Amino acid sequence: MFALCPLIGFRFAPRIRDLADKRLYVPGKSNQWPALESMIGRSLNVKLIEQAFDEIRRLAASIKQGTVTASLILRKLSSYPRQNSLALALRELGRIERTLFMLQWLRDPALRRRVTAGLNNGESRNALARAVFLNRLGEIRDRSFENQRYRASGLNLVVAAITLWNTAYLDRAVKALREDRPVEDQLLQHLSPLPWDHTHLTGDYHWHANKRVAKGGFRPLRQRKTQPTES
């Protein structure tokens, strides 16, 4: 992942849980970097990368053009024996990218915050999908691929609808707040349209024709309740 993502135009920025157990990889001997010597593992085999670099570029181009899927390539490479030159070269290239990422992770608190925030959003989205998909306890039990695809597409549609509803009403709520007090734009990046506590996922639903929202209209925002002050 560390090797292929930069080649196809992405940056792989995971949250490394076992960071203390990971080791840095450098060209040459570890004593050339005395400040990092305790964190350095093996030295890099740069010759492997140079010998297979044309194959690596062709592989990245195939993934980027959609000729082959990344998951298929990674599955095949992981099943190859250790003597495969392309797999070994990708491993060495990945060690370079992971070493650079770990060094930046250690020295850049802003990067750690961005990565953590992004992963938290992804986990929130998965939590929402699990909450919506409760009829079969989060398991797709359809036998045919077509039915599995329909069920997964339906789940994505419901999750997208909840996210869209939350986004629209968050925008209205912010505009309503700004009518009373200033709201800084930098605070909005901490908002997320993924919470679903206010969404009734189970129970009985009653649809009243006389209470339907007109096309293009919205339901009224809930007014925040304030506690009376004693004079």
C-alpha cells in the first residue's frame, strides 16, 4: 500500500497503532544516523527497486487506467513466493514510503490530527451503516451476487440520504446561529453529518398527508431550551 499509493496519485496516511514496534529503513548502515539508530531496522536494498522499477511503473499504470484492480494485484503479489522480484521491489519501495511517513508523523502534530479526524469520520460512517443494517445483524446472507449488490446499494442509499438530510439541516442551523451571534468558519470543519441519534431507525412510522413537507421546504429547526435565570 505504501509503495503503490504514491504511484497512482494517492497518499496512504494510516494511523499506525503499533508505531513503537515499527522500524525505519535507511540506505547504508544505521550508524550514519546516530540520532535514529535505535529506531532503524534493516538497510534498504535499492538495487531491487532500480532493477524492477519499469515493472513497478507498468503495474501502477495498469491500476490507474483500470486495466486491473488494485485488490487483485495485491492478492496475487501476496501469494507469490519470496523470490518474485516485483514483490520484493515493492516491499523495499514501501519501506521507503513508510519510513518517510513515520518520520513526518513523529514531527508533525497537525498531520496526526488530520489523519485521526479522517479515520474517525470513516469509522463514524461505518458505525452508521451498521446501525442502519440491523435487520440481519449486519450480515449479507443473499447467495447471488446480484442480490448482494442490490442490498449493499440499498444500504449505501439510506446512509447517503441520512447524511444529506443532516448536511442540509446543519447548514440551516449554522445560518440560524449566525443571525444571533458570529460563528467562525474554522469551527465548521469539526462538524460531521454522520450522527444518527436523532434518526428513528426502528419502530412504527406514521405518515400524515396533512403534515408533509412541501417540495423544496424544510421542517422547522428545534429551538434550544434555555434555563430560566434567577434574579
